Amino acid sequence: MNWKLYLLPPLLLVGSNILMTFAWYGHLKRPGWGMGLAIAVSWGIALFEYCLAVPANRIGYGTYTGQQLKVMQEVITLAVFAGFSVFFLGEELRWNYLAAMGCLVAAVLFIFLPGRG
């Protein structure tokens, strides 16, 4: 068993999600920026995000199914955004957000169960 095929895709997805969260939401802390600047900075960050996301999916596909990679990515996105919203945006993490995350974690469990067919 090659551990890199199992471990590298989720690690790359974490990195890509951190970058994408900053690309999509980091400009909210800069209300003085014009829309053009916010878009340009976001696209610049997104370029590096793609440099992690594309290899994560190409390396992971085969070890994981496409559906498993997508559900894994969604849960990682929520976990990263939860930390971002608390520590960067200064927002409160409410019980219903945690409940929603729990539902997505359940989705991960279901997607990794062996299916028939």
C-alpha cells in the first residue's frame, strides 16, 4: 500500500481550500478595495489554489472515486471555513453550523461505505 496515494490528496485539498477560502472571502476584510482589485487579488490566489486542487484530484483518483474526492473536499471546505470565519472574520461558530458539519461528516461516512453494483 502506497500511503502517499491515500494521504497526499486530502493534504493537498486542505491547502487548496485554505487558499480558496482566502480568495473568495479574504477581501471582505478590505471594504476599501474596489471591486476590480478584489477580483484581481482573488484570481491571483485562486491560481495557486488550482495548483494544489488539480494534483490532489489527479493523484487521488483511482485510490478514491470521484464522488469520494468531492465529498471529502466539501467537508474539508466546511472545516477550513469554520476556522476562517472564527479566526479571520471574527464571527461566532453557532450550534447549527456544527450540526450542519456533522451532517456532512455523516455524508463522508456514507460515501466511503462499500456499495453494491
